[in-house]
Amino acid sequence: MNHKLITLVMAIAVIASLVLIGCAPEAAPPPEEEAPAEPTAPAAEELPTWDLRITTIDSVSDMEDRDGEWRDDIYQMTGGRVSMHLYATYELIPDEQVMPAMKAGTIDGAKYFCWCNPELTQTGWVEGALPYALDNPTEFNVLFWYRGLDEIFEEDYANYGVKYVCPWHCDASSTVISTRPIEKLEDFQGLKISTFEPLGGYCWAKAGAQLVSVPADEMYLAGKTGTLDGVGWGGAHQYYMMGLEEAFPYYLANSACGTLATNVIFNQEVWDSFGPEIQTMIECASIKASIKDSARKYDGESWGREPYVVTRLSDEDEAVLRQYAYEYWDELAQRNAISAKVVQIYKDYVKELEATKWHREGVELPF
């Protein structure tokens, strides 16, 4: 009996274990291994941008035509990183305050007329032109790129604390428009002419004119009211763009300069912040603008005279003005050693041109 009971108990135990095994939940599958995360690319570095205040020497009516393409080229070449806001002559600050304002950081850059405040640099009186020295912008470029003026000007501006970038050829000639005709030297007597000495003003003053300074946008009214008798600010195209022919209907065709060079300058800290790539873009755009502007002025030198009554001095009278100019060169050379060096570079080149008779001859040189 006991044996049968034991056997029964064992059978029940076996059956129960089998039931328990059959009802047990299936084992969970092993967790799948997660794929390694894709490496994330580093965030693109945000490039610096500049929003610049740039003054020019141009009138409001002329500024966009002359300087707008320059501004737009720099914006495009730098991929929109450099924006320039242009201000006409005297619009933001007086022209005479451009250099101090730039050094102080009030403005960032300028298309600058060195004669507005020539005492600020050693080369201020001789940088842009010498009267009766050069016939065209190419001759100036020879002196700048191949006779050493580039290094002289850049070092001189650096000593003041400003970056000199390049010259900007702003006119093809330096002539006088006036309220009454100038046909002989005596006609200069008593005329009030808005100009600068290096543009030919020194020679005209020696002939009897009085030199004054009138902002570009005030010249028309000054001529109409009789407070100004003449303007010596460039050539026919310049005067056409300024709309001065009604106030000053007479055009003296004798040009005292074959080119007038302003310049492009920047605050030194701003310039340094650009880095070499942006600096090169700005320099290239500025040189292009200078070349196009000088060609534009040459293009307009003939048709720009059409609204005027054109007069011309005799060869004898112009020879007198030329001798006045050579006297002025010697006066400029006495200002300081750097000016003397620049004047000598001019003299050597002019003598070279006269001696080779390449494209000019017959001018009597006193040096």
C-alpha cells in the first residue's frame, strides 16, 4: 500500500512540474545592441561682418554714380560681409575733419582729398598732384607703382595712424569754370576761385586770383549770387555732373594738371580686423574703381564742354603759368624732407620724358 502511495505522489509531482514548465513565460530575447551614434558635424563658424561708415569727397548729386559701384563690388566680393554706407562731402563731417575723425574711430574709411588738411601728413601738399607735372593718370601710376610713391605714402599715413590703401584718380584735368571769360592772364585779377593750390590754384593766384574754399554743394548758389567767381575743382565731366554750367558758363580749357589723385584710406584698427583676404578684395575693388572713374572722366572731357563757352590762353600766357608752377614745386620741396623726396621723383620723371621725347617735347625746364 505504501509503495503504491509513494508511486502516486511521485507521478503527481512529475505532472505538476511539467505543467509548470509548460506555463512558464518564454524567456525575453536578449536586447539588441544599439548602433553607434553618427558623429555630429561641428557647427559652422560664424564669419565676422563689418558695417562701415565711409565719407567721400563727392557731392550728393555725383556720389552714387562715382562710388556706388565701388561699394557694391566690395559687398559682392566679400560675400556680403563688408557693407559700406557712403556719405557725401560735408554730409557727415567737414572734409577738413576726415583724418582726425578716422583716427578716432568716428568713421571707418574714406575716399579722401589730401588737400583738405595737408598739414596732417608730411606728403599732404605733394601727394595728389603737382601743377604742370603730369599729362595723364598712367604717368602718376608709373610714379606710384614703379618710382616709390606707394611706399612713401603708405609709411607717411601709417605714422599718422591711418591705413593708405591706394590712389583714386578723380579727374582727367584741372581747369577753371567762371562767371566771366578768362582769355588772358590779366583776367584772373580779382577772381574768387574755389580751389586748392596744388590743383593749379597757386598759379592762378600768382596771376591775381583770390583762392577760397566753398563746399561742392554750395558752389552753384555761390556762383549765382556773385559770392564766387570761379571753380577749379577738376575737368568738364566733373562740372557737368555737378550741374554748374548755368552758374559758371565759361570754361578755360588750359589744364594745370593731367590727373588729380585722391586716395582710399581706412582706420588702422578696422583695416587690421579684415585680415589679408578681405584686405586684398577691398584693395582690388578700389583700384578697379579708380581706373573706371578716370576713364569715365576722360570720356566726358569732350562732350562735357558743350554747354560752356570755351576759352583758351595764349601759349605765352600758359608758359608763364608753367613757370609759376615750377616755383611752387621748389616751395613744396622746402616744407620737409619727405616732400623734397617726392618733388625730386617728379622732376626726375619729367626730365626723363622730355629727354626721350616719347610723347611730349618742347617744354623748357628750369631744373
